[in-house]
Amino acid sequence: MLRVLLAAFHLIALGLGMGAVITRGNALREPVSPGSLQRAFRADTLWGIAAALWIATGLWRLLGQTEKATDYYTHNSFFIAKMCLFALIFVLEIQPMLTLIKWRRALRSSARTADIVSPAAARRIAMVSHLQALLLVLMVFAATAMARGFGI
């Protein structure tokens, strides 16, 4: 039953994360307003929750050997590709994460949205968010191939 639960939560994180990162990107492509920022912040929070769930369930599945032996994953080219895509998503997330944290803090101290949020920075985060969504799709293809025995 543990295998089923871990796999299910891993997949739930995928749906939650994909929806969140696309929503964040779409909200930040709009003209900057308190409403668009609140939607982006909510989506960003869900994106973070999804990432935590992915990492927790993924590590448990990898190191706990609930599905396959750890060697199966570490010697599988599709798993390595999946982890490289994950690493790229993570690296791409650093700047948006730092920027959104800075905006949240500044807006909590009653600063005006127009004084804090750069429309160009919002557009960059939107572009990164949509790129991350594409990379997630590629991760699904790598995971599907790996799960079916390809890459050994």
C-alpha cells in the first residue's frame, strides 16, 4: 500500500505543480495589479508545496526502494535525464523565488505595487514559469520511459 500512496502523491504533486506554475506565469503576464500579484503569490505557494511533495515522495521512492532498487534508478539514462531536467527547473526557480519573496515582503510593509514590482521582472518570471512547465512535460516523458524499463 505504501508504494501506491507514494506514487499517487508523486503524481498529485505533478498536477498541482503544473497548474500552479502555469497560473503563476499567466498572472505575471497580465498588467501588474494587486489582483494579478495575489494570484501569482497564491500559485507560487502551491508551486512550492508541489515541489516539497515531489522531493519528499521522490526521495522516499528512490532511497526507500519501494518500487525498484536504487541501482535501477542511478544506472538508468532516463532517470538521469529526469533528474537533469529537475535540476534545471530548480536552477531556473532561484531568481523568481528570490524576487517574489522580496515583493511579498515589500508589499507587506504597505509599499505601493507600482513602486515595488517591475513589469519587466514580472514578464521574465512569467517566461521562466512557462519554460518550467515545458520542462515538467519533458520530465513526464523521461519518467514514463524509465518506468517501462527503457534506459538500462
